[in-house]
Amino acid sequence: GRLNSANLGDSGFLVLGKTPTNPEIHLKYRSPQQEHQFGCPYQLGHEDRADKPRHAMLATVPVMPNDVVVLGSDGLFDNVTPDQILEDVRAHIGEHKHPSAIAQHLVTLAYNNSMDKDQDTPYSLAATEAFDMIYSGGKPDDITVVVAELR
């Protein structure tokens, strides 16, 4: 099968799964974030300078039964690395957890990281690079996560 997407801004999704050449669950696809500059993501709006739906990135991703799709707002991806998400999904799939339980666990992980002032997060690493200064801690933000296991 295939997953067709139109994504705009700093929310996004991962496709995790197995392939004939790699029988372990691994990252098969990550949607890229769209930012005008650090901390200024593409956003839809009614103002003339707002981004438009035509600016969305279109992608077609091959998928297979048992692949896992993790969709999340920037509150997930600013506070949890793709590797951490992958490890969390691997652990929960191994325990035969329902996708909603995986989503809830990822929300909790993102929230805890967002409130930890000492945590190295994707946001803190990007801020350190963008501003050429040491930045640590999570980024409190909206956190939305949807997990689907394809059949």
C-alpha cells in the first residue's frame, strides 16, 4: 500500500516498520518540518502573509501491514527524538500494547521532557545551534499524538 500525505508546518509523522532487508522495526520515513527560520514554522492563517495550503509538502510513502504511523504536533517532536519514539514503539509493540496506549505513553514522555529544564531535547539542541549558545530543557507546547498500526 501507500500513505499519501499533505503536511504543513512543524507537526508531522513517522512511519515505522520492518522491511525485507531489515526485519527489525525501524524508521522508514519522517516527514520534514517546514520553518521559515528557527522557531517560525509555516502556519495557515487568514492574513496575507500566512502560508497557504499549496505550501504543504506532499509525500507518498510505501507502507506494509503492521507498519506503525506516529502522527504528532510539535509538542511531541520538539521534546522527543525519533529514536526515542522508535524505542518506545518497539517496546510497546513487543508487549502487544494497543496503539492508543502507545500514544498515551508518548504524550506522557513528551510532557515530562517538556517540563524538564535539564533534558536534552530536539528543541534544545536546535536552539543551541540556531543561537550559538547553550540551551537546555524541553519546550512546553501543545502535545497531540495519534498512533495507528496498519492492517
